[in-house]
Amino acid sequence: MDLFEYQGKQYFARYGIPVSPGGEAETVDQAMTVAEGLEFPLVVKAQVRVGGRGKAGGIQLADTLDEVRTHATNILGMDIKGHTVHRLWIERSSDIAKEYYVSFTLDRPNKVYIGMLSKEGGVEIETVAEENPDAIIKLSINPLDGLSLETAAKWVSDADLDEEAREQAAALIVKLYTCYVEGDCDLAEINPLILTTDGVVRALDAKVTLDVNATYRHPEWEVWSATDTEDEREAMAKEKGLNYIGLDGSVGIIANGAGLAMSTLDVVQQAGGTAANFLDIGGGANADLMTAAMEVVNADPAVRSIFVNIFGGITRVDEVAKGIIEALRRVDITSPIVLRLDGTNAVEGRALLEPHLNAQLISEPTMLAAARRAVDLAAAPKEG
Amino acid sequence: MSIFVDENTKVIVQGLTGGQGRFHGVRNRDYGTKVVGGTSPKKAGTDVEGIPVFANVAEAVDATGATASFVVVPPAGATAAILEAAEAGISFIVCITEGIPAHDEARCYNILKRDFPGTRLLGPNCPGIISPGKCNIGITSGDIALPGGPVGIVSRSGTLTYQALHELSQQGVGQTTCVGIGGDPVPGTNFIDCLEAFEADPDTKAVMMIGEIGGSEEERAAEYIANHMTKPVVSYVAGVTAPPGRKMGHAGAIISGSQGTAQAKMDALSAAGVSVALNPTEAGEKMVAIVKSL
């Protein structure tokens, strides 16, 4: 789950990482209320999960309440690289002397953590990596060793951060590491980490990705899950406990297993079509889950055919078949369904479905044949 | 021959008395796997369809001489179960659990590496391993695999592993061993471990490798293949159409920036001399052609 900047800062604050005082707003009125409680000058920042807000005009300085109103009015509803701004974060403006960069994430090839620190912050780290790779000092951390203040102090010195920033930066970095590990982050990044003109080090931005597998031990994440999905289809799928990603095509996809679901998208494209979604019903799919999947895919108005691609492992094909039959009973499915069922109990599953097959419910023996059929049906003129 | 397991491998099932543990444990036993016991702290002394249940792994190992373990335990307890098995002297651990937090996996992996270098972990979040006709630990449906070789299969995805087995078996091409390494960010066993073992196995004549988007394991495998493999490799990488920045089901399947795309992986594999297919069916066809020409 990717957090917005304001959520990331709230999370940082839980771990004692210094951030500027501020508040969130979803309307101009809320923005005014927040601004009244803060000391000017303020900065009004668009909350979107994409870089380049500043260049797009999504970050504005305000010296007066009137300016807050103007900026809030302009920024709310703004489109930044395809993301509509629904929220603002308003905080005390900082007098920046220096901008640094720090982050922690998993070093997948080496299966340890990797920290990255640079005295060249405030720009995309990918750009620094390309133009001046020596300015990024990497630190490999074994999860069993952790990060001591001593190591952090040496690290900020190796990265050549300004003398006056080093002590505060080292302490902050240890707290960020704790947030990364104990806070179950996939990524904890501060860009920029700033040194103010009056000598204070703090996080001016926050980029945090939470590991949803750890949700069970973080009740405090609950408040953020509501803002996690903005696509209506995805919100509906999430409510039903489905692993769904909305796409732009016309062939609805239901598959079991992430790999097979991805592969299903690929073969639909190879057959000349486009997928409307990624949907992995996972292991142990039962009738309820299958019904839910059918409902979600069917609710997408762009869907012209539905391709159900199941290879039973944990998922038993007879259970899937019961789910399909149940779904047809419960939901008015408006698009033709193409089935490809193989694996555990496939014979039993196919036998259950046999009496239900017709022009709207078609079974194909292979994945490629089913993909071609689903693509053909999606391209055909819609009846009624 | 086979890799990692064979017809003599004795297996215990951690979580045998749970729904999934019972279903797959009994299924593995019925396939012919030597499932010699299970563990459940509260149900020690009972049995599951004739498979004795022990209080913990150490007692199960003492009583049965098991060397392998099948972990079917919910995410919150899974890494503790893996470490319990390692401490009891188990040398091959298969964990199918999906949804383990990445930090738990990272800690568990590094503890195994530091304290139990002789223990191999397969998974988590993987379908397991099957050596057709000999041993099946995990959730793979035994009837889609065909004994006798000569193909070894290694895959990051569960259902695509079944698909690969199916494509080959239907054409009468058997498998020596099929290993599902799982789709999580910190897999205990990686592509290179399996490629190395297949290269060393005299009965394996060719290898099918199924990858997916995310990380750089396929690229690293390509480098290994170019430098160390003499046997032909056919590969398929899922997720050509996957959008960047979205986790495609597996925690590890995510394109970050330009890193981890299917195209980059396919290019790296092609450059290493691997025969790269565009879908699982084509991968099966390419492999059948290779086996016929051997």
C-alpha cells in the first residue's frame, strides 16, 4: 500500500522522525481551517502518488489566508500525470539550506536491506544515480544486525553531509530504519531530507510503501486503507477480498494464481485483444469467491467478454465450477463467458458445467483457444 | 535421478491437522511420498488418516528419521515453524504459506544462512516440489506430472508450474523434478540453485524455466546459464503486459521504474542462448522439439 505524503509523515511522526507541523484537507474550507491553526508562511501541497508535483504547480507557497484559498481552489481537482488531486497537505514552510536524500528498502538479490544516502536530494534519485552515481552512498544492512547510531554517524560522514547536519541526521536515520523494519515498510524514503537555515534537520517529504502482508499486526493502518484505491472497480474488488487491478481493455480476466493471471493477460494480447483487468482468485477459491469475482468483472462496463482461466492446484476445479453456476444464478452476467478449466478435479468440474453450456457459456480445451475465443467475442457487436 | 528429494525422502507435515495441511499432506502420502508424520502441539498422539501426529518437529525427527518438512502454517507462525524445523535438523524445508511479511522472510532467510547453512528452504509462497513417481511435497496435482524425465522445471509461479507440467505431460515428455521457487521477494531457493542442481543431475537433459516480472533473478539466472549451463534451457516470462508500479498478485511481482520488466528478462535470457517462448504453450512446444532432437 502506497501512502500519500501526509500519511507517510503521520507514520514518520509515530517513530519520532521530525516533520513540519501541518494538516490535511479535502476541501477549500478544510484547508482554511487547517491554515488558521498554523503559523505562516505555509506551503500547500497536492497529495498524489506520483512524482513531479512541484513542476506541475501542485506545490504553492502562501503568505496569507487569501493565498491559501487561491492555491487550495486551484490545486484541488488538478490533474497531475493522470492523477486527480483529491487531498491537500498544508504545512509550515521551511527555509531550506540543504537538501539530502535517504531511503531503506530490500536488496532482493542479496536478501538483506539496503540504505541509500545522498547529499544531493530534492531531485529524482534515479537522476542522481545516472548523472552522479558517486553521490549516492549505499549501506548494506543485515536484518539480524540492524543499524546502530554509530554506523549511521559514519554513514552520514561518508556521504559528506554538512557538519552541522550530521548528528541530527544520524539520529533521524536510525529512527527511519526502525520505522522501515518495525513499521513493516517495503520502502521508506525521505526526499528531500532538509537542513533548515536555522540548523534543523527534518523530513520535508515522505514516500512510504507498506507491506500489506503485515496488515494483521498493524491496526493503525486501517485508517489509510480507505484511501488506498481510487479506481471504483478496485475498491469493489477489495471489499470482496479479491486481488484485482483495473486495466483499459475489453476482455475481463478471472484466473487463479498470480503467474497464470499475468500469463492470461499476455495471451489475450497475443490473440489481438486487451485485458480489462488482472484478477487472481488465489488458492482455495470457493463458490463465494468465484461469485464475487464474476460480479466485479461483470460490473465493469468496458468488459465485452469474460475469460475464466483456471488450473487447479489448491483450487479445486469442481469448486470453481460450482462457483460459476452459482454466480450465473445470482448475477445477471451481461457478457459471454469463455472457460478453460484444468488441474485438480477438472473432470468433475467440467461434468458439473456440461449441462449449463450455451452461446453465453463456452468451454475451450486450451488456454490459447480460450484466449482467441474471448478476444473474438469481445470484438463482436454487443447484443441488445 | 531427481534434485533435492527422491523416493527415500521422509517428510513430516507441520500443520498436518489443519484443513490445508490435512488435504495436501494426505494427498502427498497417497501419491507415494514417504509422509512419516505431522506436528501439532495440541494434537500430539493422534493421527491423520494413519499419519502419526507429534508435539513438535524434534520429536517427529527422533521418532521417524525425517529429513524433509512441509510447512503448512498460517503467515504469523510460518517463519517460526521454518526455524523450528531447521533447529530439529531438517535439511529440506518446503513452505507453501502465502502472505508472510517481507521483513519476517528476510530475518528468517538470514538466520538460516548464518546458523543452518546445511538447510535448504524452498518457498515461502510456492507450490512445492515434485519428482514424478517418487516424491511430491506441496500442492501440485500429482496426476499432471509424468515420471521418467528428461526435463527439469523451475518456476516462480504456482499455476504456471502446473501449466508447464501439463504442456509437457500431454506430449508424453516426462520430468525429472519440478521445483516451484515461489513469488515472494525473499525466496529461500532461487533459479540459480535449481539450475545448478539440474546441470549436475545426469538424468536431466533439458531445463524449462518459468519467470515473471519483478526483481532481477531471471537476469542473474541468464548470466549463470551463459557461463555454466551445458544443457538446453527453454524459458517463458509472464507479465509482458503488466503495468509498472502495480503488484501483480505476488508480493515480488512488481515493475519498479524500468527494473523488472518481462521484456528485459526475455532479452537477457535470449542473449544467454536460452530459447524464449511467448506463452506457456509455446514453451511446451519448444521443449518437446528439443527433447525429440536429443
